[in-house]
Amino acid sequence: MKRTLSVCPKFEKAFQIIGKKWNGLIIEVLLNGECHFSMIADAIPELSDRMLAARLRELEALGLVDRHVDTGYPVQVTYRLTEKGQEIQPVLAEVHRWADKWFVSAAEAKIK
Amino acid sequence: MKRTLSVCPKFEKAFQIIGKKWNGLIIEVLLNGECHFSMIADAIPELSDRMLAARLRELEALGLVDRHVDTGYPVQVTYRLTEKGQEIQPVLAEVHRWADKWFVSAAEAKIK
């Protein structure tokens, strides 16, 4: 079994972004459409506001998220996925398919 | 924009496993077939042996990896994906597709 394997650097980079803690869940929420900060925060209760703000800045720097500031009273800030961000959807769809097959939900476990 | 969003717990659990640092890359290597410890270690140079051993134990406990011990001199330990582990392949395939579209490889960047 002498084989030399190596991992593609592009794959590694992509996985570091998509796989980074919270990023998948944040992108999942934003796939529903543009969101205010508080909507994302409410959808992922375990994620602190501070961490969410840091992640959104990173995702913006990576070109996955657009931050839109609507000046007014009060100032409204919305976040939306760029095309690059939206195209992560098939990855998340496959994660859903896998999860649905291999994990029993809490509700189903109670019935059994 | 008053909507209530929530993230599916099964998806969250799946993402915690697949997205956890190194797991995606380890699964990627094991998709090539059964591997000795050293082959996985060689394929992911930045990953320490200690961390790789810890991750393999976790993946085994989650039912994604089978550890096979072939007694003899020397003892041979091989790792392979279970069916549950193999079925992560479509997730990784979509990560590849996204990475190929959105990242310029180091080689291509040099040409441009």
C-alpha cells in the first residue's frame, strides 16, 4: 500500500472557509435572503454577537458577503450573500442530505 | 424584514463534524481507499500526528471511520471509511466544484 496522496490546495482553502466554525451556519441563514445582524444572531443562539461580527467581517473580506448600510434613523445594516457566497448552496444541500440520512432527529428519536 | 429563522439541529450537528478542522481533509484522503496512519499524515503535512490520532478516534466514535488492526510483525493498522463516511463524498465534490470556480490555483496565478 505505497501510494503518495496529497490534498489539493484549492480544496484545502475552500474547506478552511466553509468548514470554519459558524461559517456554514451563517451562510445557511443568509441563503434565505438578506438579513439584519439581529436576524442571524437569533437564528444561531449559541453564537455570540462578537463572534458573529468577526465572522461577518471575514466573510466580507473573502468576498462571500456584502454589507449594505442604509443611512437613516436608525441606520439599517443588512447582509447578503454575493454570487460567490450563494454558490456554496450545493455544498450545504449535500450536508443536509447526508444529515437527513444518518442522523435521527430529536423528534423522531422520541417516537421510536 | 421581520422573519424568524432557525437552523436545523441535524444540519448543525453534521456541519460540526464535517466542518471541524482537519476532518474534511482526512475524509478526502480516505476516499482514495484504506490508508495507513502515515499515509494520511503524509498527505496533510500541516497536521500533527497527535492531532491526526485524536481526529481518527473521534471519527471512529462517530461511525465514519473503521480502524482495522492486522496483527503480525509489525502490527499493521489501517483506516477506512464506513458507508456513513463514504457518503460524505458528494459534500466534498461540491466543495471541489466551488473551489475550482472561485479560486485561482498558485500555478494559474503565475501564468497570469
